Amino acid sequence: MSKTYSMDLRERLIAFVEAGHSRREAAARFSVSPSCAVKLLARYRSTGSASPARVGRPSGGGKLSDHVSFLVAEVEAQPDVMMPELARKLAAERGLTVHPASISRVLCWAGYTYKKNSDGLGVRTRGHP
């Protein structure tokens, strides 16, 4: 993934355009693409800030977000449940098909970890705060 341009460059580009030059002139002068200059000025005029926008999707909006309580209840009832088994229960009871790795990520986000006990058996437990 590429890095964002520095705030210094962003501020100089905005100042150059504010001084009366075109966005394409600013792009050529500061060696950025014309679309970068156009988008930067549009962002600056709409938000008042030259800082880069957040990269990536917002957290908490996945298709499992409405089913976290169901998953936590299943793990509380049976701590050694396996992820493929949870995926089958979710499909049977809620009609939602997901990959077991997605369930594991949601449970890790909810504070559960998978640890083996002294008998070599794995148990999913809630981590310490």
C-alpha cells in the first residue's frame, strides 16, 4: 500500500493554488498527479483540512456484527467448540454462511483466546482486561 503525501507538501500545494495558480500548475510544480491536486483541493474546501482521510473500511460493520452475542453465548456454553462447528451452527440457526476464520477473528475481537490446557486440549477463554 502506498503512503500518503506529507502534510508539508499538502500545505504548500494548497498555498500555491490559493495564491492564484491552477491545480494542474500546482501538480506539475510539486511533481504530483493532476488528480491528486484536484482531489486534495476538493477535500480542503469541503472539510477545511488537508490531512489524509482514513484508509480502509470502518470497523464493526461486518456481516457477523449482529451475531456476536450468539457466538459468545455458544462459546460460553461450550468453551472447546471448534470454528467449523460454530460456522455450521450459525448457518443452521441463523441462515448465515461464513468462513470459520471470520468467526475466529470476531471472537478474538470479543476478547477470547484459544489456549491449550495441561491435558493438551484446547479451550477458548475470555482474556484478562
